Amino acid sequence: MPVYEAITYSAHAVQRLRKRRIPREDVDLVLRIGEGTPEDDGTIVYELDHIRVVIVERGAAAHVVTVMRMRDHT
């Protein structure tokens, strides 16, 4: 479970956070205790509850690429 020294956000991620009404505190929580899965394109996808955060690691920092709410398919 990596703990990032810093978290930065792309312009796209900031736009998605606003549109989807996801607080940055929720992103922090997902990155702190969520499950991270490396993807073939070099990103890491973290999921916790109904939030998915896509990042790129930059040294000890996490650069958030996008954030989304996952739909419940029950």
C-alpha cells in the first residue's frame, strides 16, 4: 500500500472532480487504503467503495489523471 508524499491533479481530473462532486478528501482516502491495480499503459487504478482513481506515479508523488464514480450493477 503506497503512501504518496504528494498528490497532484491534471486539469482533466480537477474538471471531473467538480462535475462528479467528488471531494479531494475522498481521493486521498482511495489512494491511502484502496486497492491499486497496475495497467499496461503505465497508470495505476485505485478503487474503494464506488470511487475509481486513475494515477501515474511520479517518484514519490501520485499524479491523478481522472476520477469517476462506479455504478452499482446489482
